[in-house]
Amino acid sequence: MRARVLIRPKAGILDPQGQTVERALPALGFEGVSNVHVGRLVELDLDDPSQLDAMCERLLTNPLIEDYEIQA
Amino acid sequence: MKFGVVRFPGSCDEVDALLAARRVGDAELLWYADHDLRGADAVIVPGGFSYGDYLRVGAIARFAPVMEEVELFARSGGPVLGICNGFQVLCEAGLLPGALLPNTSLRFLCRQVGLAVVNADTAWTRACSAGDALSIPVKHTTGRYYAPDPVLDELEANGQVVFRYAPGENPNGSLRDIAGVANVAGNVVGLMPHPEHAVDPLTGSEDGLAVFRSVVGALV
């Protein structure tokens, strides 16, 4: 099966990438944008989806600083 | 007394670490793919961009074969030092608390910084005194030390904060100005600044030598 893992900086941790993008948008005329966060997307084909959580905890994310969401 | 300096694909400071270690003892390189520390009495995980920093800094190097040996060595009390990328690798491996995040400026920084030695009772700071001021370069993009507040409180209470940036010199947004930390036992230390680049007056400072001298003293 195909799966996607969305990885985000944990809430409350300073996210300078998100802040920089948030500041850049109004400069281009896009107003009313807030709470911008920049994360990563991992897409993968795998035989056994029950292993996905373990993959995320061990390698794909650092649970101390990141949250993840699996979209199967 | 022999140092082993790990070389990963993408390491770039392993030779400087080797040369710095040779000022105080013997030293040789350890190949990332070998399950072998070659009888080293102390291990240095050096700076660089192991595995191209792919996925997350240190995330892949942490699973390299040599790291299994480094983990066993560290958990049995062997002295291990992580410098810059090596610090990131040791955090990913769970040998040190916390994580390193992108600098708040999102820029690569390369500059001399002032450090204070906070805990002079670790394997890698015994040749220093608490409060010593060291001048050592930093050069990194991902050096903002982070741990949740309760963990930071615990680190401070346990003396696990080993180095702090001097007031006003925190280059990367590290919480509580933390530049380096230790494990509870004090045998594993990691720091973002590069003591191996500060061992000769030619490059402006010899303050980094104390780190290498410390471990020699600790083992004798």
C-alpha cells in the first residue's frame, strides 16, 4: 500500500521557518494568514502498514520535537 | 591512551579531531561500517554532515554499525564526546538528552564564541574549572539546543549543563544558552562549538585543548 506521513514541528516549539513564510506572504499581498508551520512529507509504499508507527517513532520522526500524522 | 574518531559518510571534521586528540594521546579513525572501536579508550563523534543531514541531522548516522559499539561503550561508562554533528548524533541515539533544531536565524553561522564551563566534573571538562571562559568557534545551521522545560530543569539540577554561551553570545537561539550537555554519569558529553578547531594559536585560540586533556586526566 501507499502511505504518507506528515511530520510537523511540535506545538510550542519555535518554528522560524514557519514564521519566515508567515512574514513573507503579506509582502506578496496575501493577507490574513497566521499559524504557518513548515514540516516534511514522507511518502512510501509498504507491505505491512502495521509497522508504520514503529517506523515513525524510530526513524522518520524525532518524537521529542515532531508530531506525525499517517495518511494511509 | 587512545582516542577513536568516527568517520561517517559526510563527516568533515574527523581529521581535525584526530589531530587535536594526537596533541594529548594516540588517535585513529573508526570506520562507520565496522563494529569495531579498535581498542579506543575514548571515542569522538565528530562534526560534519553525516549522510548529508538527510531526513534530520544525525538521524541516519545514529543507526550506523559503529554506533552500536559506541552505545555499548558509552553505557558501560566509556568517555564519548560528540562535537556539532556528533552532538546531534548522540542526541538522536538517546545517549544525550534533548535535540538540536535549526538556528533561529535559519542561517549557517561560522564565528568564534565565548563559552562558560558550567560543570567541570565530567570526563571531558576535568581539566577546566567551573566558570572558566573559553573561546571556541561554532559553525553550524542546526545548533539550537532544545529540550522541554521540565527536562531543562532536571539537567540544571543534575549538573548536566556542561557549557553555556557567554551572555549575549548565544548564536542560535539555544534554550537557556546551552552549548553543551552531558549524560547523568558525565562520561558522555556533546557540544555545538568545535574544540578541535581551537588547539593552536595560529587559529586564534588553544582553549579547546582542555577538552581533550580532560579525558586523558580522567583515564589516568
